[in-house]
Amino acid sequence: MREKFNLLVFISLFGFSGSLLAQSSLVQFKETEFDFGRIPAGQEKLEHKFEFEVVQEGLQIDTITADCSCLGIYYSKEKLSKGTSSVITVAYIPYKAGGFEKSFKVKYKGQSASSELMLKGFIEPTNMSEKVQYPYEIGPLRFKSKKVRLGSVSDKGLLKKTVEFYNSQKDTLKFIKQPKTPKYIKVVLDETKLPPHSKSTMDIFLQPELVPELGAKEDSLHFYTNLEDGGEFVLPLSFNLTKYRSEDVGDKASSPKISVFNDEVDLGKIKVVDYYLVSIRVMNTGELPLVIEQVKAGRGCEVVSLEQKEIAPYSSININVKFWDQDQTGQQVRRITIVSNDPEAPEKVIEIKADLQ
């Protein structure tokens, strides 16, 4: 998922009483899902406390991860005694109107079991209506244009176009299988599950060297969703393929190509005690598998996890990095270097900036 929002997670000891609904052999959560309902636009932050009681003696929280691209985690590293109470306070920073569902996974040291938490709600839209922003209804979704126009394209290289769309349905829309496309087109969905009245994007990749002939093309992209009425729909696409006339620069398309959504990650003003966890999404926009050979962390940061070392064409992974505060304040910059088999960019440097308060 190419998510553009921040999630702050704070953990502190906190006493509470009451019946506990979600149970396991490690902890008992009073609830594992919370719905904010409809929220007025303009709020800077939403918070909710997930209360729990410790069942196993000496339980210690290891990590909390979320299904987003950037999050911060601050929590006590102390072992918790059996029978004591604690709370996980999740602060969600709204970034766009519409529905949202965000899940969190709590992992415990030395334990294979984990806990799943979820926040959801609906942020009221402001100003221009979604029907005005997305005037064309195609199947269950609304688009800014009635057709994807790629324009004039040469028969060399790789073309990428990002398309925005909006779920105007009352129900959550799920893409239940890969879109059906011509062999020279690939579609990468930012999200496969779209809450009601929310926006998302898809990346459309055109491999012109696989197009059988030059000239104007009219194609169709077929999508399949979980909706019974109108669940299958077709998105028209057009382009004009022309002959590549510059000097031969080699077949760069038939190689792995590393791509990141941001070379610079700016966390803004943050308060950090210990560290801030940043998740960086890395994508392979080439035609061959991209191999992450090494991720080098500079001073003040640490690589926590790499989902996998080999990335298939048009696929992506997350690299999770700890941004340590090192008892410093003010503007701080941390760097990581991704070493891969991309022949054009064997080393990709990512800068993570923050104004520590």
C-alpha cells in the first residue's frame, strides 16, 4: 500500500477495570477494534486507548507495526507482571477525507503469538464534493477522467502513469483478483481493500517493446471486485506508439530497477524518547527480479527488518528503520543506503529528516 499519513503509537502503564472481551494466553484486551464513527474534517489528531491486562508473567512487548508507510512507536521496554494492567494509546493523524481502516500488530519478546488491533472511522469531506473531483463513474468507482490516456509513447523504455480513483459505494470495495490486461500492461494497486467514500491510486506500467505494432492503440483494463452488482468493470486506455529515433542506449527495460516513493522522508516536528520507526516502501519497476544485497544504516539509525531480499517485477516491499534520537534536539538527518542489482542505481540513498523537540 503507498500510504501518505503518520501514525503515532504510545505505550504506558495505566490502571483500569472492567470486563475483558478479547483474550489470549498472553494478554486480555478489553477491545481490539475501535470505530471513531464520523469525524469532522480539520482535526489534527485522533486518539484511542486499547486497554489490556497481562496474563503471562514477565510479558514484554517487542514491536508494534502498522499497515502504513510511516509510523512512530514509543513504549516501555519493561517486563510486565502477571495481573497488571496497561494501555496502548494509538494516535491517528487524519490526512484525507473518507473512510479508513488501519490495523496494528503487537509482537511480544520470545513469543510466536501476537495481537491484532484496528482503528476505523470516516472523516467528513470538506469544500469540493467528491463527485466534482471525480466526475466519471466507471463501475463501482469514480475517476477524474473517463479514459486513461498515456499520450505519445516511443517503443523503447518503460512508462508509468498513476491514476486516482474514489470509492463512492456504501460498502468496502475489495479487488478479488489481479486485473486482466494486455501482456504489455501491468497494473499495481496501491490498496486491494478500499473503505467506503475513500480515495486510492493505481500505477499503470506500459512495456512498449511488447506492443506488436506501431500506431494508435485502444485497450481495456478489466477489474474484478467483491460487489455483486457491477463488481466487474472496464477502464478504457489509449496511447500512440511511435518509433524510437534517438541513438541506441541499450535495453534498459530488461533489467531490475529500484524505485522508492520518496528519496527524502521528512517526519516534521516530533517528540521522540528512544526511537521513531520509519517504514520505507521499495518497488521494482524493471522487468527482472530486483535483489536487495545490503541495507546500510548510517549514524543514528538502525535497520529493523527487510521483508524479503528479492522483489519480483512491479512488486514492492517495506524496509523498517529505527530513527534514534541519541539525546539530540533540533534538525536531524539520518541516512540509509540500499545496495541492489539495479545496474543504473546500484546504491540508493534515502534521507530521513526530523525536527526533534
